[in-house]
Amino acid sequence: MINYGNLTVSKYARVLCLNNQCVIGNIATDGRWIKIPRNTWDHIISILNSSDFDGLSDENIAKAIKVLHEIHVLVDESESVDDLPIHIKPYDVTIELTTQCNLRCKHCSYSFGGQKYNEISYENIIALARWCSRNNVKRILITGGEPFCRKDIWKVIKDIRDFYKGSLEIITNGTLIDKSDVFNIIKYIDRLHISLDGYDEKSVAAIRGCNVFERVVTVIKELQANQFKNISLSCVDTGDQKKIERFNDLTNKLKVKSVVRKLNLKGQANKNFRYENSDTHQLISEKGTSMKSICNHIYSSLFVNTYGKVFPCAALREMEYNIGIFSAEKGEFELNIDSMIPIVDTIDECSTCNVRYFCATPCISQNDVIFLSKEYRKQRCESLHDILFSIVWE
């Protein structure tokens, strides 16, 4: 039952208008949208502003309000996360132990691997892990840089394991793991995530350097020989489909979980690769058109960098996406969360486009790559605009 007296327009609702029609959806939920006459939308806003519900006797108005409520354009003030203080209850937290790395991968989004690096303090790690334990966070993921560059990594992990009962996982390139590490992984770690980015010595060396492939495969076999099975192997999709197929063949052969990650064209990756609008066909034909143009804002995953700064995910490490800090002294997050604004609303030539939310992707990091580049932005517009306009408005 809809409580009409409590209805308000979600801060994540967006309206596009053309002539006497309006397209309306919520850009942060599932991307569903409807098209209604402009005067119907104006009438609904008038009803909400005046609390004069006599207009609901109009069957079309009542039906439109019901649908707008279902797709989270109209939300209940007493229940909506849009208007209540956000209580962070993440499913997982990723902790960046160090920005140091022993490799200089061509696809690294943050150009790790140099001589300058930073490490999060031991005290901050433990305080953060205790917060995760108190708040029933299901997974803690340890990452870098390369976490095995950190000299006290096993002291950190052993001390976390003394009190944390959830899944403790490491994200690594696997090249610094030795036999003593194998014993500790088996004893303390629930899952190991290894980045490889190829299927043989040649393909891996092209991105990560020589002898990486053999070292990683040796580590995997050593762990499996000691009955450690929870291993995932990942590869970044750089647009070579045959490479991905061969990578999946390798993971099947090694009996590990295959993970294919989207290339994040920032840092070193932006120097060595080009963005391809390879998702445009899928965007329209497989997923359907969607207004979802920012990722879900409930913060189910959090990333904490070496300075204790907090971000919605590991792909968003730029300071404009910082949502607060973790205070080791207080043992709490101190957050300042504002509504996220889709990048298509901030770029002059996009901000007046009447299919802009359909053109953007749900991934904020991916949108940065596409829309902050004049070249990529133009390519995408030429590929998508007319098709989207036809679907949405004609």
C-alpha cells in the first residue's frame, strides 16, 4: 500500500523531456524507466507539493504514481535510504596494505611499482579489522600494490585472525609467495585471488614481465598439493577474445576459479591501451536500455587506502570519490556522503543530451574513462546516440 502523504521524489531520480513527453527513472537502482506525458508528470509533482490527493481519481495519474513508486522514482520519506542517515553495513572491506609493488604491469590503473610508496599503519589495520568484526563484515580483502611486499604481512594477518571470524582473503600477483608463505596461507587465509593476465609465458610477459607465469603456476600447484583449493585466477579483458578463451582453458586445466575483469583505463593502463566501445551492442541488445548511470549507492563494499581514506570501491581511488576516513583512534568510520552526480550531467555537450543517462554505464570509473576523453566521448556518441534516441523517443 502506497502512503501518498509520505511520497517524495528520490534524489536519484532523473527526468528527460522532449516535446510533450518525459522519460523518468532512478539512475542508482536497477535503471528501469517509463515514458509519460509531460503534463502527467507536472500534475504528479503538483499533487505531491500540495498534498491535494483529489487528482488521484484520474486513473492514468494513479497508475503512473504506482509505477514511479515501483521503480524508485517516488520514494517513501520514512523508509528511503535517500533521506535517512546512511549507516554503513558493508558486506566486504578491502584494505590497501601498501602501494609498493615488485612488478610494473602495463595495465596497472594506478602506476604502482615505483620507488615511492606508502603503507597503512599496523594500528590502523587492526582497528579497522576490529570494526569489521564488530559489524559482522563477511569478508576482509588484503590488497596493495602487492601485499607481499610488506615485511610484516603475516604478523598483520595472524593478529587479524585472532579475533576476526569472517572470510580473510588476499589479492596478489603471486610472484613473492614462497614455501613458508604456503603454510601460512593454508592456516590463515580463506581464499587467494591471483592476478595473471595471460595464459602462457609469452602472453603474461607482455603485460607483467618475464617468468611471472611459471612462478604463479608453481605457487598454485604447491598450494593444491597441500589441499588448499580456494584459488581464483584473474585476467583483465583488453579486447582480445581469443586470449580470454585461452585463459579460461588454463583455469579449467589448473582447476581454479576464472575471473575476467574489465580494464580500468587509468594510470599506466591509459598509456598502453585504448578504450574500445565494445559494450555498445550488449548495452542495447542484451541488457536493454537502462537509466542506471551510477553504481548502487548503498556502499556494500568499501575500500580503505594506505592513508585511511575511504572509497566506494577499489576502482575509485581518486580523491573526488573519497567519502571519508577511518579513524584508528576512534575505531570508527567518519564519513561525509553526498549524492553522486553522473558524469554526463557535468560535461557541457552531454548535459543537454536527451539520452545521456542511457549512454552512461553503471560503473563510475568506466564513465570517467569514456566521458573525460573527448575522443572516446565522440566515438561513443556516434555509435549510440541515434540508436538510443530511436528506442527511447520514437
